[in-house]
Amino acid sequence: MVKVLDWLDERLSIKPFFEHLLFRKMPKGINWWWTFGSATLFLLIMQLTTGMFLAIYYSASPDHAWDSIRFIESEVTFGTLIRGIHHWGSSGMVILVLAHMLRVFFMGAYKYPRETTWIVGVVLLTLVLGFGFTGYLLPWDEKAYWATVVGTNMAEQAPLIGNFVLKVLRGGADLGAVTLTRFYAFHVLFLPAIALPLVSVHLFMVVKQGISGPAKKK
Ligand code: HEM
């Protein structure tokens, strides 16, 4: 491994980049409260990995969605485990991203010069919630169906654009096959395509500016 790295470094000078990334100096006094961002990142990677394996068997049609989930649970090797991680991971991500945001807020880490990291973070929060909302429908059971009926009805209450949002989400007036295909496309294509570059920007800013330490006592 070391030889491979040396071989690459001789040609691409990659060592300074990784040294800068992995051996950054941390401010004094930081503790477990500072780990929520990295924990969220870890769960995001977990969700992407388990999601890719679920996509091998999942079928996004009203006739087959629930059966494909049952097949994953009962026939696929480690299927229950992978689905379980993905299922609980989605709730875990919402909890961790909120904990991360509260840590940043209460420690004032959103202030100058980190406002842009915060703004990108707010968009990431809505995307994390979007992943949860679109993923919830995919098993196409009673709970998923009615939760999405309620969720999309709530979106309809938005002033002026409510009806438009409802139609974009459902793909028509009612919830049906088009809604399921749409939610699947949002869940596995649109949301990751927006979230992954934004997470990269978020992390770039964190590395570039360094983590803020605890407020100094006067
Ligand atoms: C997918 C979601 C997110 C991921 C993967 C993520 C990841 C990270 C990581 C790894 C750090 C550095 C370690 C830390 O301070 O905990 C960080 C810092 C930061 N994040 Fe996030 N984050 C996410 C969402 C958010 C949200 C929702 C906000 C706020 C609305 C936010 C605002 C910030 C800020 C301001 C910093 C800099 C903190 C400092 O310098 O002390 N992030 N993020």
C-alpha cells in the first residue's frame, strides 16, 4: 500500500493534499459535540451504499414494489440487514443532521466567515428531509400510501404554488403509478445529483476555513 502511494506521489504529488486533509490542526477544547457533522457524513455514505444494493432488487411499480421488498427481506442474502440499515439510517440521518445544525447554531459556528457553509447546510437539510419523504413511499404499503397522500396534501396548502407543487409531486391529481416512478426518480437520481456536489462544497469550505473552536471566555 505504501509503495503504491509512493508510486502515485512521485507522479502526482498527492501526499501534501492528503496530509493537509487528514492531519489538519484542530482548535483547542473541541469534544464529542463536534462529531455530529462527521457522523452525518458516515450515515450518508451508508445510505448510498445500502441504497445501491436495494436498487438491484427493488421494482418501482405498484404491482411489484411491495413484492420486491418482501423478496429482499425473505430471499436475498443479508437483505433484511441491508434494508434495516437503510430504514433506520434514514431516521438516524435526520436526527444527526438536526443535532449537527443545533451544535453549529448554539456554538455560533455559523457566524463570519462560515455563513456560506451554513447556507449550503440549510439546503442539505431540506435534501435530507426530501430523501426521507420520497423514500417513505417506495414500499407501497398502506402506511406509505396514506402518509404520502397526507404529505402531498400538506404541500398543496402552500400559497399560490400549492396546486402546482401537488401536481409535480403526484404527476397528476391522484396518487398512483406515476407518483411512485417519480418519487423513485427523485430518491435515487435527482436528490443524490444535487446532494453530492453540495456535500463536497460543504466539506471543501470546512477544510479550507478549518473548524471553529469553542467561544473564548472573557
Ligand atoms: C448531509 C448533511 C451534512 C453533512 C454531511 C455535513 C457535514 C459536516 C462536517 C463533516 C463538518 C465538519 C465537522 C463538524 O463541524 O461537525 C461540518 C461543519 C459545518 N456544517 Fe455541516 N453537514 C451537513 C449539514 C449541515 C446543516 C444542515 C448545517 C446548518 C444549517 C450545517 C452547517 C455547518 C457549519 C456552519 C459547519 C462549520 C462548523 C465549524 O466550523 O465549527 N451543516 N458539516
